[in-house]
Amino acid sequence: MLNSILAALLQRMVYILNLYSWIIVVNTVLTLFTRPKDKDNDVKILFRKLTDPVNNIFRKFLRSLGWYGMPVDLSPMLSLIAIWIAMMMLQELSRLFAGLP
């Protein structure tokens, strides 16, 4: 009983991480296709506020490596890779708790 509850909880976490990864993708696309002089709208501000906490971790990491001055921000890509790895680990844990091979 407890194993099935944990498996379901882990599946929900995978779902939330999947949704968050799509938010990062949408924010990245919005950033790519808007000019710096364009006025920020509410949607763009919302996506930036949602994704910056995770992206800032990787921005600090890239800055410490000396890669921060690049013309393209690599932090969304690193965030997505980290989220996808976490999703795979949670998926495997969920399968383990559910008793699936």
C-alpha cells in the first residue's frame, strides 16, 4: 500500500518536472524571438519569474567557469538536462516502488 502511494507521488513529481521543462522551453523561445528593445509583456515576465530560480543556478556555474560572456545563454539547456536526469531517476524509483521490472 505504501509502495503504491510512493510510486504515485513520484509519478506526480515527474509530471510536474515535465511541465516545468516545457515552461523553460517556452521561456527560451520567447527570449529568442523578441528584440531587446521590445517591451516585456505579462506572459514573458511570468515565464521569466518561473524559470529564473533554476536557470540562475546554472548561470552562476557558467560564470564560475568563465563562460558567462558567451552570446548565447546556455543555462536553459543545462537546466533542461538536469531536469530530464531528475525525471529519469524519479521514473525509475517509481517503477521500483510499484514493483515493475
